[in-house]
Amino acid sequence: MKNLLDQNFEGKKVLVRVDFNVPLDEDFNITDDSRIQAALPTLNKLIQDKAKIILMSHLGRPKGVESKFSLSNIVDYLQSLLEVNVSFSENCVGEKAMGYVNDLKNGEVLILENLRFHKEERSGGLSFAKQLSDLADVYVNDAFGAAHRSHASTSIIAQFFPKEKYFGILLKNELENLEKALNFPKKPFTAIIGGSKISGKIDVITSLLDKVDNLIIGGGMAYTFAKAMGGNIGDSLVENDKIDLAKSIINNVKNKAVTLLLPIDSVNASDFSNDSNILFSEITDIQDGYMGLDIGKESISLFSEIIERSKTIIWNGPMGVFEMSNFENGTKKIGESICISTKNGAFSLIGGGDSVAAIKKFGMQNRVSYISTGGGAMLEYLEGKELPGIKAILG
Ligand code: 3PG
Ligand code: MG
């Protein structure tokens, strides 16, 4: 496989799949630009080469054409980060797009409108992928965040560039860091999985149980485990259809080398609001009328002790509702322990939108080893699945 960095793309039309699926507020301000920042090394390499750079991405999950999901909303921001001209094509395929591509000068950047305005993007339409491929000489996939999707622009398109397909710098970097954690972990290896639901994370939990020394579970999903152990969880979030699954995870662990750590105690609120009444209790003894919104002090010290003597740490999913100051402590303290461990030489990898937002809220982004731009993609990679976006470049 050819390496992007070994090539010079001067004058070539290079189509780059980026993941500019970034959060925007009501006024279309970008509230977290991590994914755009992370794409800059590839963009700058191509700008330096004086390639003609065509960027394509999805934004959100639009149903047809919906202006609030237009990528035109990020053009000015990207322009502010680059020294070259950035233009925009109102359609990602067809004559219009072709016209803009033909107008590109060497070193300039064009962004195509949201790929998902065409339903063929998500269905993986072959002729749509072909139309996209007609715009360029070279295909680069730098969209790690969307690499678990078998969509037209992330995987189907690669077949039209049998000799001219590359991983972008970001994607390659993501793979190197994930492999470091997964294939060559220094021990003890600890995974921390949080977030509200078990459903989306069951496969990663199951697969990590065979790989890690410690698996810490926190966040909303912990209450389903607490109920599975026969506890009273009051009005806490629960997935009743996952209770048996939680029970079987708890039982299966008994035959494995891994230590499963669940929260012992909980910070409970009378309402889902920062100024509700607060009660502390064991996680299996939550009063009716109260819901658990964070892990308690005993859980924090149990988890921190494990994290601080780990040598490899992966984290996906917050420990509580860290967006509210009264329920941020668990996530903050776990983040702090990861920073301490990293300072002592551990390798730490954080992924998933919420955990990354938490790390940034607490100003810890420079105190961990690596922050992934992937949520679902990172989880599927950790599950050991082959990601379609990666397979298409390797194949
Ligand atoms: C993400 O943010 O998870 C990626 O950009 C993929 O988006 P999707 O989950 O809508 O496919
Ligand atoms: Mg997603």
C-alpha cells in the first residue's frame, strides 16, 4: 500500500473524505472543532503539494436536503484555518460540482455539499460513488469517525481508484494509536466504559472482557447492572430488556481473568436538573423518586486506584451527567486519574463525543496520550471488527 506522505500530488485532483460531522449550535457556530483540526495535517500536506483538493463529508443525519445540515455552514470556519482559497459546491455530484472542480487552481480547496443530501450515500449506491469518483484522480480517506460506515464515500468509492487510494494522515494516526492500545498493551490494561446505554456498547464490553485486565463500567448503563444484581435503583435510567444480558456478563466474568468493576455508590437527584435535591446512597439502594446521575465517592476511589496503577487505559463514555456541575465529579475525577497515570508513563486513549467533550470541559486534553475523533468507529475497532472504510483502502 502506498503512503500519502511519499507522494507529490501537484496538479492532481485529490478527493478527500473527511469527517466534518461537527456539533453546531442554533446559530451554526461550531461548538467543537476537533474533527476539523484533526484533518489539517492531510489538508496542509496536499496544499503544500499544490494539489487541487476536493473535500467531501456528511453532516448529521438529514432526511433529504435540509439546510440546517448544509456544509456551507462550515466553509468560513475552514477558510479561517487555511491560507488558500476555500470554495463551496452546492451539490456534491453532477455538472455543478464538476464545474467547480474545473475552476480549482493548484493548492485550492473545494468543499462539496453534504453527501447525505443524496440517499445513495448511506445506501452505498454504486453509481453515486462512481459520480463522486469522476471528480478526481486520487482518493484519500481521512474520515476515521465514519470508517465504520459502509457508505458510498467511505468504502464503495475506493474501487474506482485501484491504484490511487490512500489513508489520510489522521486515519493512519488513529489506527496506530488504537493498535498500540489493543495489540501491544502494557499491563495492567484497563478499559473504562460509560455513557447512558448498554445497547450500543454490549459488543465492545463483551470483546474487551477477553482483552483487558480491568473493565470499569460507569454512567447511566451502570444502573441496569445494579438492577440486574437485585438492587433498587429508584427512577434511574434502566434498560429492562438488557437486565438478563447484564446478569450474564456478571456471571461470565467469574470464569475470566478480567476484573469487572461496577460503581458501589451513586449521587441521586429528585429531577434531571442541576438544582434538584441530592441524596447519596449505595447504587443498589436508591430511593424511589430519585435517579442516579453520577458515581459516588467510594466508586471514585475504587476506580481511581485501579486507573492510577494501570499502564494502558482506554476510555469511552462519561461516568455521569458531567454537563451539570453537581453531577460532574465522577467524570472529572476519573479524568484526573487518567491524567495522573499518563504522567506516570501510561498510554491513555480517549474516544467518543461525550468523553472528549468532558476532557475538554476539564481542560485535560493535553494531559492524555491520544484523543480519537471516532465514537462508533473506535468502539467497532475495539470490538475487533474490520471497518469498511479501512478495508476498502487495504483491499
Ligand atoms: C459520528 O459522528 O459518529 C460519525 O460522523 C458518523 O456519523 P453517523 O453515526 O451519523 O453515521
Ligand atoms: Mg455516530
